[in-house]
Amino acid sequence: MTDAGTSGRLNDQPKVLAVDDTEDNLDLLEFALRKKSMDIVRASSGAECLEMAVKHKPDIILLDIQMPDMDGFETLRRLRHNPETMKIPVIFLTAAKRDPKSIEEGLLLGASEYLTKPIDMDELFVRINSIFKLYKIERELEETKAKFMAMLVHDLRSPLGGIKSVFELLIDLSKEGKASGPEILQIIESALLSSTGLLDLVNDLLDLSKYQAGQVRLDRATVDIGAVIEMSVSGFSVSFSNKEVKLAKEYGQGLPMVSLDPRKISQVITNLVSNALKFTPKGGTVTIQTFPGKLPGIAQQGAVSVSIADTGIGIKAEEIPLLFSHYRQASSAKHVKDKGTGLGLAICKLIVEAHGGTIGISSILGKGTTFTFTLPVAQSTSQS
């Protein structure tokens, strides 16, 4: 057994564990894989394969089927029963004639591919690279999921802890005969604020799951987009006044009517305006504009765009592509007291796309951010 390259991993090439009871076959595989700059670990038996898989955490295992003591099928079965190795992709290699039953058994055990000897190295490299790309995507998704769950637990725990503390305080005050007066009102308002944040998070999660599952029905109406904007921002006047931020509205003239679900598009506008206000300092401006838009495959004047621009802190260029991902927030959000759930923009994107539209963002760090979404106009309007 030899271990090549265990001191460092190549980010763009997989680490391969080659398993064969014939040294010549291992030599051939190692020579070919090294030419492609791949890391390789060798094992000459099923038992050694199990040991090396745990020790070296390969990205792919090339596993010979016909081996003494423990054949490839039993080796794969044991790999799949070990939590540390159960998800490592395995390519079966065999000198035997392709047998449909053997192929079926291997695939049922979780093999990714089934190649016969003598191995066509070009085909092997294609298989390795394609499987490795999928494996990396799967690992990245698992890491994202783990981070998502960690943040979710944190965001659930915070408001629940606040509510629990409020009730404990109320109980103590009641025992002391002090459960009255303006102080009690402040305590109850604190509990209400925590419970509202918790409810927002739960509603965002429910919305996200419904859109991802395609279970949301759009109650479309043919409306003036300006009217939807006015409805959406009507509740912000006090917030803008308190923060001393100006809200400007510039509506394009003669825009066609739009076919949309007013409540859901209002949710998008409310979320984007709330974000703009949140990140705009005192004395700044949030500007809402409407104008003719463009959508792929739709004739000119067949779409309407809405932009919401702020003069806030802006977003780093490298963070912009990540903002519509679940639970992702710009690093600048760390400096804002009310950071939200981190799901709002992902939900906005799903709502707009459910309407057949698009949403995008442009930003200059330190100068401001503009979100723009575009929706197709009502069909009868676009046809006329």
C-alpha cells in the first residue's frame, strides 16, 4: 500500500482510493491518475480499503469486484454501513463479463459506475471527473444545509429566550405584588416584539417551503403597478419620518397594466423597501421608480420594471451573487441592529420568478444599492 499526496489535497482534482488485489493493476491506475495530477491512495484488499477510506477520506473509490476474502460487493456494503464512508462515490472495476444481475446488485448497493477491464482510461477519467463534480456539489449543499440549520436554531432560540425571560420576570413581579404600572407594559411590549420576530421567521420558512415545492397559487389581477406600490409603502411613513430618511417615488408615464398577485408582489416591495430603509443612514433617500422593462422572449413593452434604490452602505461585489440564497446576508448587515431572518430576498426571488419575472441587484460599496424586478404585463395589454 502506498499513499500519494496525503500531505495536501488538490482543490480541483479528486483524491482517489484504488482497490485491487493485483499490484500490476494498481501500478497502471496510479501511473494514469498521476499523469492527470490526481492524488491516489492504494489498497490491495477489501479490509484495507475500509481502513484507508476512513483514514484518508477519498473523494472517489475505484473498487475491484473479484478479490479474495472480501469481494467488492461486500466491501461496498460495509462502506455504506459506516457513516464516515457511506457517501463516498464508488466505481466498480471488474475483469468478468458484464452480467446484468451483478450490475444491478452493484447499483442497488450504491455504486456510481460499473466499468470492465481492461479499463479505457479516457472513459475512466470522464467518469471520475463527472462524479467528482456532482460529489463536490452535494458536499457544498450539505454544508449550506448545516449552516442554515445552525442559523435557524439560533434565530429561533433568541426570541424564545426573550419571551421566556419576560414571563419569568412577570411571575417574579406577581409574587412581589408589583405586576402593574408602566414598567409591566414595557415588559409585555418586549415579549410582543420577540414573538413577532419569531412569527416572521416561521412565516418566512413556510413561504420558502411552499414556493420550493411549487405549492403556491397566484391570485392574479390586472392592476396598475403604481397602485400596488402605494398600497405597499403606505405603512412606512412613520418609519421614514422617525429615521429622517426621504422616500421618493418616480412613476413612469403610460405604463401598461400588469398581471400579478397584488398581495405577493406587495410582499416583495415591502421587503425591498424595508431593507433599503434599514441600511440607509439618517438624511439618506430611498427612491422607487417604475419604467418599461425587458424580459427574455417577450416583445418590447411587454414588461414593467420596478427599482428600489437607497443611498445606504452598499454591498461588496463578491457578496452580490449570494444574496438571493437562503439565509445569506451581506457582511454589512452585521452592523445593523435589526438583521431580519436572512430569508426575505430568497422569497422575493421565488415570488417574482413565479410570476414569470426576474429580479437583480446592483450596488456600490459605501454609496448604495438598487434592487430591480421585472414582471410581464397583462396579456391582453401586451397583445394590444
